[in-house]
Amino acid sequence: MRYFIFLLLVFGCLTCRAQKVAVRLNALPAIDGAFGGGVSYSLGNKSTVELTGSLRPWKRRETYVNRYWVIQPEYKYWTCQKFNGFFWGGYLNGAQFNIGGKHLPFGLFSGLKKYRYEGWLVGGGISCGYHWMLNDHWNIETGVGIGYDFIRYKQYNCVKKCAGLRDEGDYHYIGPNKISISLVYLF
């Protein structure tokens, strides 16, 4: 009987906390073969905190390497109510990477095609986005962010693992550094 009462209390508390936690799967990292997802927690009716990340741990080839991890904590202020409508946010990010032999769209980081870059970055920025409620639990959210990243890197002569070091240094990047299209499940 004690266990039954304990289970009722536990499940009763879980229903009292409904719509406070969200789990998300970001579809955009999947385009690159990475896993992207996160967890959000409600701080009030118009505020949430979120921890998202992306991981691409695959093995390298001698003509192509694309391994990285990214982590981004974020605070969101919702103009209507949490997990519904438009939001503004502030975020931090950190990453470690080993990328080369890759062509990015719009001519971004054109050296990635010829050289391999290994290093880390830290930064942050501001974001905005919109959250569509599909039903009581399933939702879709989009978001973009603009910010600053400090990047420390080593540049190698080619993509091969045994390539000689060509250059090393720091790079200050200002521009878009966050984008997401997420499928969200609310608890």
C-alpha cells in the first residue's frame, strides 16, 4: 500500500510540472551527418533556459575530415508565453573541431577545401525565432543567431592526417553562428 501511495504522489507531481520541460531534435546538423539536440526548462511563464549541442564523431578519410562537437546554453524570453510564438534569446557557445576537404556554401571559409583546420572556439550572441504548437506535446521551432566567436586554430597543408603544420593563429568571427529547425516534444 505504501508503494502505491508513493507512486501516486510521484505521478501527481509529474503532472503538476507539465509543460516545463522540452526535448528537441535539430534537423539541420543531420544534413551534415551529425546528431543535434537539446533540453529546455521553463523558469516562468515567459522564460526558458536551454542546453543544446551537436556531435559529429565519424571516422576520417584521407580526402575528407569533418569531426566536431558544439555546445550552446541559451536563455530565451518569449513574447507570448513559454514554448509558443516569438522569442528573443542570448546564448554562449563552445566547440572543438577537425575539419578539412570540405566546400561550404556562399564561399564561407574557402580554405576548408584545400586545408585542414584543427582547434576550438568560444563565443556567444543574440538569437530570435518562432515556435509553432502542433498539439499538446509536439511542436516545431526555428531560430537564428548572430554573434561573435573567438577561434584558435592550426592549419595543415592538406587534409591528410600526417600533413605538416602550415600556420596557427587566432581568428575573430562576427556573423551568423547559430541556426536551427527543431522538432520539439513538451513534457
